[in-house]
Amino acid sequence: MFIGGNDILHTDNTKRTTTSGTPQDTDGMWYDNYLKAKKLYVEVIETLLAVADVEFIFNPSNHDFMSGFYLCQVVEAHFHNNENITFQTDMRHRKYYMY
């Protein structure tokens, strides 16, 4: 199980504020941070897939509610042909995993 979201991008707009408008001290431009986060998710998931099937579960966040969702949608699209990964990337705040 891999949990995506959780404020990975920390801000939700070009003004470096959260979804609610709280200013955040961030390093780098929003687009660079987005690309780095995408690269990180892809690399981590590829590492996990080398040893097991993966279920990716998106957890909507309070800092990057929209941009975190977009990021997870792109990651899901990246792996759309991989049969060893499943995704729960909808906006529900409560999701379940059966073990």
C-alpha cells in the first residue's frame, strides 16, 4: 500500500498559499515542485513494484487539495498499462484497504 497526497506539494496555487490561503514558506517554484513530486512518486512506485503489487491510495490534503489531486491523477495515468498497480484516487476522505 502506498499513500499519496498528505500535503506533498504543500501549496495549492502560484502565490505559495494553502488551499485556504495560508502563506507557506517554500523552496522552488510551484511547477518545479510539482515535477519533482511526480518524479519521486514514479520512482518510489517503480521500486515497490519490483518486489510486490501496489495499491496506491490518495489521501486528500488540506494544504494542496487541488494540486495533490492533479498529481495523483497524473501518476495514475503514468501507470495505466501496469497490471500490478491499482489506484483509489477519488476525492473521498475516507478509504478502506482490506488486508
